[in-house]
Amino acid sequence: MLSKRYLWFICLYTFAIVSNGGQAATENSVVAFLPRGVITWTESNLQPQTTFLNHAIQIHDWDQYTVSNHILTPVKTRFVWVNPAKAHIQLHLGEVRINRVSDSPEEQVEMMIDGTGDGEIFQPTTTPDAAERWYQVKEISQRGDQALWAITLYGAHFDRRLQAWLIPSSISLEITTGLLHNQENREQDIQPFGQYLLNATPQQYFPNTTTSDLAGFSNGKLKLSVSQDGIYRVYYQDFKDSLDMNGSIASASISLTNKGDAIPIFVEDHGDGIFGNGDYFEFVGYMNRRNLPDYYYDPYSDVNVYWLDWGLNSNGLRLAEESGFPGTANPFRPTSFRTTHHSEKDSIFDRLGSVATNTPSFDQDHFFWETLNSGGSVIVPFSLPYPDRNSIERVNIRIGLTGLTYSGDDGNNGEHIVQAYINDQNIGSGTWHDQTEYVIASSDIMNLTTHLFNANTFQNALQLFAPVNSEPDRYDRVVMNWLEVDYDRTFAAHQNQLNFKKSAGIPSGLVEFEVKNLTSPDITIVKNGASIIRDFTVRPWEDQGVVTYSAIFQDHVSNSTPDYFVAGGPGILTPERIEPDTLANLRDANADYIIITNRRFQSAVMPLAEFKTTQGFQPLVVSIQDIYDEFNHGVAHAEAIRSFLRYGLNHWSLKPKFVLLVGDANTNPKASKNDFSSNYIPTFFIQTRGWGAAEADYYFSLLLNDDYIPDLHVGRLPCTSTEEVERVVNKLIHYESNPITGLWQNEILVIAGFEDTFKYQSESLVRSHIPHHMNFKRLYIDRDSEGQMYFGNTDTLVHDWNAGKLWINFMGHGGGAVWADRSLFTREDVADLTNTDALSFVTSMTCFTGGFANNNGLGEVALKDNDAGAIGWYGSSGVGWIINDYLLVQSLFKVAMNHDITLGEAIDLTRMLYFGAPNGYDDLKPSMLFQYNFLGDPSLRLAKAAPDTNFQLDKSVYTPTESIVLECSAAFEGEWRYQVVGPSNVLIIDETAHLNIGPGNDLVIPLPADRANGLYRFSYTTQNSADENIRSGVRTFSINENWFEVTEMTEPVLPEQVYDFPTHFHSATTPDSIRLSIWGDYTETSMLALDAQNNWRKLSGLMINSVWQTIYYRYTAFLNGSIIANSNTYQLPLSQHENLALLDVKWGSVGNEVGLIVTVFNSAAEAIPNIVFHVSDSSQSGVNNFTKPFSGASSGTADYLIPMQRPPDSLHVTVTINSQLTEEMADNSKTAMVVPDAFQILPGVGLTFSGSSTD
């Protein structure tokens, strides 16, 4: 897992992925599709949109990333499917201007904001080295011969030699994809995701989709849960008590399985063949273990599940009955056997912050026994039963350790030194480095024997000592994991149990074993997997009034003899839990919305499932235990959830899209690993950079390919009680079904922590990333903000939250339970939140506040401990990274607010946009993807305001002394809030008032007297008293600034239609002239004329040619011979005319026929009937010209075979295609030199060229 491939919105089962955006292409961003798999992506008008700041350039609607040395460069990332073996990119730059950097930051900012200067003209180069300045390509995923590329454009380049910014007027990439199919997706209006994907997604590939996929499936009438190794006995009464059954059972039909394997059992039915009252069966059971070298115990659960059934068509597997009667003379009678005793306690969980970053945490053991610090010692008691004091064999001891401190950690060099003693005897020492495992092993020269151990109480002491580090400020810490001892042990039962096998000191042949120290004559002996030993002798022993028993039996042994298990009385175990199985038939389910919870919470989540049905979902509430039963043989493990979800994606007709996990996870080994009731919903842990094991529910979404592309959307309600579940479910239903509307639905609170960096990041979000129609409030706590309008503290935050905010974003330092800067907000402060109607979505871009396993993080508390607070929380379970936290959240605001999209979709889409950007953090990005968790319902839609059109500015350019005037088109009475934001993102006006205005009336908004020239925006939110609907809008105007207003065509312009390119120029002064520039499939430059309505138009309109596919245009205004304004670049929508293009001619075969394969591209949406291929030969090879009709050319690209059964050595052929279309013929013919490499001989047909006659 974890290759660097990704992008979730490529998943066709969920989304209709589109080209050119889910909306129309923006006026400055144009994508065009050309024949032969060529795509052009053009970003234009960059210079007028550019804002310069110290060490940064920003372009409106572009993201901003650190390139190097903290220089922030505008970037835009899009994705394209290609055939990497054939794909290539050609760069085209517009005019590039130089903006030199001043030595003074103040002068630099002032100079760069002033965009009126012409600047210097720079002649760019487009060599490969130069191309890297302007775009980068990163392969994200590869499926067969198709790959997904992330292409990132740089809107500017800082040239260190010139000490200047290079800014092109436009950037265009001509991308040859190498693909002939699935270029333009015609469903581009269905979903919003296509703006990030330049071409259509290839047909989806689902690996491992066999319909008989039953991996992990187990079933039976009863489930027996065990957590110890040993002999288990189950009585008929246990059946009856668990199932409330009546009647008896045929003994032979009883069967037992574990993890899909049949388990042999011994049935005691007292000879009547009927399993009834007083009867029982026995088997050898094992605790659950993980079969990996680093583990003795499984990290998720010690509980193993055995499945019991009866009444089936076949008999169950049985242990044979074998006599162990000790009647043969002179057997070998051993007094001890060689064994390895493993001691381990999972008492401590450590995250191991420097181990195997970006891989699953539980590939290495994270559970430990004891901790040892430098300069200290620790005593670890352990029991070693019945060492043979008469043995002269050497004892071998091994101690498993792991370092915690590592190189670079607080000045440490990562060295560990540990000395080990047992019962004051030196065992050995070890020196190693960093967070690696190490084993101290006793040396043979020590000649340790069993006399080292206590043979009476069996209690021993392991002492570990770490010497003081002699270097100052050096700190060392290690953990002990396990202890193993190889020794000779006597045949004495410990706690009425003993299991052993033939060891080297026991010869093959007849051996008599005597197992002592059993406290009951009720004894069972099993030769594991083979037989049950009968007819053995039980001999009582009395010592000081205490009676014990020995079991004596004989057997012929060899090195292949299985282990022996002996148990007596209380040593014969009973399963910890016996419960009936209720088959959920999850493989036969069908759902697009899945709630996974425990059985305690199932009734509490049902109202949410029912509500989702009203939203059009087909929900499924499933018990985590049912998932374990049907996808991991009943054993608890997080991978079972992934197996279940993967099965649904592969097999269900309705594919899962959203998954809600309801329940907490746990890292406490004592609580989670013996969770017989499956109360916890496990999470995956991923080794994240700088922190180690972090909760990563995102891993559940990575199902179908070995990449980072999420295949569905996952959220969690980390509740621990039914009361908490009911509270959050009520919040979710109320939020979407019966919200209390208000101006809060268009308001965002932007919080910056103490350091200046967080304030700069927050300012960037407000300026460039938070949609401008939103009303915003800043809350800053740095020293420079004290006494200013943006300064705030805990009381301010609680007040603002209670006033209602759609969204709250925090950039700063944090701990799991606190926004740590000046303890701005803690878990205790959540109780002060009182607004239960206006719930906030919180993006907490800091450390740990998104953690939930075995802790009450800030996000968890804000979501579930209060009826008010958060409706959803997006936060990290690991260490925050100042730059990457900012980069991750950048795109989320526009994605979530500008599209009809759920929070789960928006979060996963922005994960991918972040991951695809080539900003130099590739080693950190997987950690960021995994550690950020969404606590909430992934199908939730924000209660955001609808767009408003009621209020329009009376004009777009004002003088410095004018007030702005809003014209009202419809009557309005209600509350409204409006903000005026000026140049440099300065908030000039922020007012809330009651408004009552009639249609046709004007609303005058005075501006402050000290206003500056530049562009302004007026954003507002209204709540109509009549219908309570919340609407919002933003209107752009300028003070003494010029700009073009262009009403773009919404319908395609038809062939032979005349178009005059109208525009309205907003300016305080009328220009002398306006120039129209047209390019693409037609090029022209002409001057426009002013009509009576003050619109500028082309005097002689342009007649549209039917063969044109792409027309771009742009306006330039002049006054006194100087340019005073440039417009954006626009694309004229042209009708989708029908056209055929011949792409390729080659030799090949289709089925059993060989000949010319001709590849044809049809741009029409439908098949074109009756096309004709004309084939002529100019190589004088004896091939006759001929014509072959076909019934039609399919839409898109298709291959056609022209059979040629007896070709010459080579052909120089010309193929021409014709149809009944009126179309451009230049691309309908192709000449190629073809060398046939295969031919066929057909009986009765011969080898003629056309196959029309025999030889």
C-alpha cells in the first residue's frame, strides 16, 4: 500500500466526472478538445489579476504555495488521464513582463500593487529547462497503460538572476494525451468536479471482483469466544441456555470451525448418539494471535471466535480416540522437557514517531510492558513454572527492547544502553540506536542453568538498568516488550494445565509421561489435532493433607508427534462468551449510505438512517460484529471493515458512497483487546511524520487500488454512550431538516493564533480563498493585534460562536484538548456554547484536535458533549505542520461553498488537490492525508445561503466622493448584513440592520471619506421576513478603476451566424477606442464602434464557419494612444458540428481477419451512417484500388478493419473517408507506408487482394 498515486473523484461508481468543470469554464481559464487526443489548457489575463505582496504574488482564484525560501507563488493544478508512453506537453507563453523587486518591502508592495505601469518586456524561452519554471507534472496513479497526471501551472516565476518576478499575460499547454478514447465528457453539467479534471475518466477498473468472494465469512448457530490457549469443554446446557432450544441433537452432526478451518472435537454423548442433557464436547482452542514476526499478540484483539453448528448434511470433524494405557514395560520415562516460555504484557501503547512513516502502524508492535529512562532502573516480575533443578542443560534468555528516543530528538544522538539482570545475575547488555528493536540475549559463555530461577514460588525478577548519559542534556528512554526463556521444565501442571511436545532429550519410541500437580481426577488429554487419549491412569498423591493427581499415559512419539494438552478440573476452560449467530447477509445488501456501529447504538442511529431515506439515500445500518462475522471470521480487526466496504464496491449494484462510523476507537490494550462485546469501532493507525501512530479513518476509503485515491467518503461520530449518539443524531437531523435560518448561514470566523505566520495565513485565506460573497470576521490574538478591531480572547470566541457561524477556521498551535495559543479555547469552554440552532463546521488546522481514540479531543467534545457547538470537525490526530496545514485547507472553502457538494466530498476533493500540487512536500503529504479526520456525517451539506440577484449596483465605477447605490428589483423586508472590502483586503464597512425597501427603489451606502482608488467588493447576506430564506451576493465596483463587462453567449453560435462581440466598458472617462483581438481557428484584429446604448460592437460582424472548433477573443481599451485596460480572455461557444477525422492507418488483425486497421474520430454525439473508405495504392505493388462501405462511424474514436488477405511485402496506401456530412475534408485522408507482418489463407477464397475471387 501507500504508493504515491491518488485522486478520488476519479471513481466513476460515485461521480460523473466531467471535463471543463462542473460549471462553464471561467472567463480566464479555457479548456479545448482537439482531434487526435489533444487538449489545450489556457490561463489568460494573468497580469491584470496579479497582486504583489512582500515575498509573494497572488492571482485571483489561484492557490498559493511556497516554492523555495518562503517565496509564495500562485499555482493552479488540474488532472489529466494520459498514455504516459505517448503523452507529451508543449508550452506556449504570452507576453512576459518583468516586475523588479525593490530593496524596501514597503516600496515593493506599493510598486507591485500599482498595476498601471507597462513594465519591461521579457522574451521567454520554451526550452525544457525553461518549461519547468511554468509547469510541473506529477504522476498520481497508473492503471494499465493509462496514468493520471497532476499538472500544475505556475502563474509567475521569480528569477533570482534578475531579482524580478516574471509574469506572462497567458499560459497555454497543448497536451497530447496519447489516448484515442474518452476525451471529452459530455456530462459536464452534472457534477462540480470536472473543473479539476481536463478529460474524462477511463472506464473504471475494479480488481478482485469475483462473485464468489467469501473471504472472511463464517457462520454457525453459536459463536464461542475464547482468549486463552487450552482445552475447552462445552455442555449441552450451554447450547440450551444460549438458544433457548428444546430437544436433542445428533452428535455426529456437531461441527466446529475457526477462521474457515474445521476443528476436530471430541463429543461425549455417553454412547447414545444423541447430544442432550449432561453431554459435552471438548476441543483445543487458542487466543487470537497475529502471524507476524514482530508480534506475539494481535494488536486489535486477543479474542478468537469458534463457530459451532449442527444438523447439517455432513458430519463434523472428530478427534480420534487413542488408548494411553501404561501397560507396556520399560518405556522411556522423561522427567522434564525442553520448552520456550514467552512472557509479555501489553500495558503501554507508544506511537513510535520515527518508525516507517506513512505505513500502517501495526506492521510493528506498539504495545509494551515497561518503560526505562536513562539513569534509572525497573524491576519486572515474571513467573517461570517448574524449572527442572536437576537439569544440566544451558538456559537461554532473550529480552525484547525498543528504543523511544532517537537521533535529533531534543539533541539526542539516539544511543541506548541497557544492562539486564535476573535475580541479581547478569544476563547481558546491549547498545543500539534510535526507534529500533533490539534483543539482549544471554551468552553461551555465561553457562546459565535453571538454578538461576526460583523453583519454589516460580516468581523471579528481571531488572533493567540504563546508565546515566555522561553528555549534558542527553536523555534516553526505552521500553521493554517481552522476555523469553529456553529451559528444561518438569511435567508438573501449572494452574491445572500443561502443554508440551517431544523435545531433543526425549528419544523416539515408546514413552511414558506422568503429568503431576492436577487438583482433580477429571482430566482430559489431547494430542492436538489428532486424538484424545483415553485409558490413562490417574494416581492420587497426598502431601500434608492436600491431594493432587497425576495422569500417566504411554504413547509412541517421534519428532512429528503433535503437542500434548493436559488439563484437569478448573484447568478445563469454558468459552468466555457463547452467543447465537444472527446472519446479516451483508454480501446480499445494497446501500449507498452505510452506518457502522455496535449493537448498543443500533437503535439510537435508526432515526438518522430513516432521515437519510428522505434525502434519497438507501441507507444500511450494520453492526460491527456482523462485519467481523462475515468478513473476518468473527475476529475484531479494522481490516474487516475495509473488506466489507471493498466487497460492496465490487459487487453491489448500488455502490457505497458515504460511510459513517458511530462509536469510539481505543488504544488501551486492556480495554480494546478483550472487548468481547465489540463496543469499539476500530480505526486504522498510520505512522505519521513526527508523531507516529495516528488515528486515520481515511484509510477506510482506500479500497480498490494501491494508491491514495479515496473510493468513498468516511466520517465518524466518536461516541461512547447511547446518550451521546442520540445527541449528535438529533443535531444532524435538526441541522438539515429544520434549521433556524439566520444571517449566520453566510458567516465565517477566521481565527489566527499567536504567531505572525498564522495571521498572514488567515489574511491570505480571506483575500484569496474564502468566497467573497461570505461575510467574515477575524479574531487575532497576537500582540500586534491587541487594542485593534480584530483582537479577541476566549470570551470573544465564545460570544462569536454563540452568535452563530456557518464555518469557523483556526490556524495556530494546538493540543488535543485545546487551541493552545494563550489557551484560547479548551474542552471546558465547550460547555459555554449555547446556540443549539446555528451549529458550526470547524476546520481546526493544528495539532491533535482531530484525535479520538482513547481520548476526548477538542473536536470530539465540541461535537458530542453539547447540544450546541460543532456540526462537524475537521482536524488532525497527529502533529500539525504550519505550512501544510494552511495548504491543506486552502481549496476547501471554495470547493465546499461554490458547489452543491457534501462535506465528505469537499474534504476528500481538497485532500487530492493538496496532494497533487508539486510544492516539495511529497514525503509529508501522505501523513497529512491520513492524520486529518472528519468527525461528523460525510453526507452533510452546509446550510449555506442561496445566491441573490435582487440587489445590483447602479454602476461599476465611482468617483472618490460618490456613495454606492444599490438598485432593488423586488420588495424586501428583513435583516441584512453587508460588508465593504477595499484594496489590500481592508474591511471598510461591516453593518447589520433591518431593511424595508420596495421594488425600483435605491439604497444609498455612503463610503468613508478616506477611500483609496482601486477595486472594491460589496458582500451581503439577507434574511427575508416573508419566507425566512437566506441569500447572499457580492458586487464588484471600483473607484477610478477601468474594467470590461462582457455578457457571454450561453447558447452555441451556429454556423453562418453573424456575431458582433458586444461589450460594455466601465470607466470614469470614455476611451478613444477599443480593440478586439480574435484568435484560435480564425485570427483577426479590429476596432469596435460605440452604439447608442454605450456598448462597443464589431461593425461588420463575424460569420461563423462550420469547421471552426475554437475561437478566443479579448478587448483592449485605449486613451490618448495608451492602454488603459485589458479584458479577460473569453471563448465563443460554437455548435458541436459533425466531423470525421482519419487518425491512423496500420496493419493488424481483428478476430480471424487481417488487413488495414483504420482509426476514425467522429466529433458528433451520434453515430454517422454510411461512411465509405477509399483505398488506393501508389507503390505499384499490384494492389487494386477499391471502395468499401461501412454502416456507420460511432461517436468518439473507433477502429475499422479493411480485410486484405494476400498483401505484398509493403504497401504505400492512401485511405480516404467520405460520408454525407458537410464537413472539413482536410483531415479525411491519410497516406502511410504499411509493412504487413501477418496474412491468412482461407480455403476456397485464395489470396486475392480484395477476396472477391479465387486464384
